[in-house]
Amino acid sequence: MVLGFFSVAIMELLVFLACFELVTKYKCWSEIRKGNVAVAMATGGKIFGICNVLRFCIQAKSSVYDAMTWSIVGFILLLVAYFLFEFLTPVFSIDREIEADNRAVGLISMIISVSLSFVIGASII
């Protein structure tokens, strides 16, 4: 059972990160390779957020399939939160600021991902 949950969690993490890569206006791993700390913080927050939602799903559900289904719901909610964050800050573009290594925006992005993952996870239980 442990190996099943672990395998599904790694697979989902990779798929969900690829989805985030598609919706951001910058290339996460290229920017991280260049030393962009803001992108690293935002991406780290996404990784933590995804894994935290997965943790709640595994803890709450009895089967790998149930955990996988609810983690997809949780990821969609994280994605919606990402779009809301961009939409609710009309004075500047979150993606452009993060790409420009604005660490304050990267930090806020990380904190939003992490904190909302706890709210999403708690609602899954």
C-alpha cells in the first residue's frame, strides 16, 4: 500500500508541476537554473502545496484511487487560487514580477500556495 501511494504521489507531483509550467509565462526550471530566487520560491511553494494536499488525501482516504481522485480536486483548487492571485493583483503581473526575480512577489506566491494547501487539505478530510 505504501509503495502504491508513493508511486502515485510522485507521478501526480510531476504531472501537476508540468501543468503549472504550462500556465506560467516563464519557464520555471530555466529560470531556476539561471539563479532566479523568486521563481525558486514560487515553484517551491507549488511543490510544497501539491505534496501537502497529497498528504491530506492519503491520510483521509482508504484507497490509492480515492486519494488520487481527491488530490486532483485539490490540485484544481490550487490552480484556481493561482489564477485568482494573478487576477486580484491588476496593478502588475505576478508572472512578470516573478520572472524579473521580484523576491517579495515570489515569497507571497509561495506563502499563498503553502497556506491554501492546508485549507484545501483540511476540507478534503
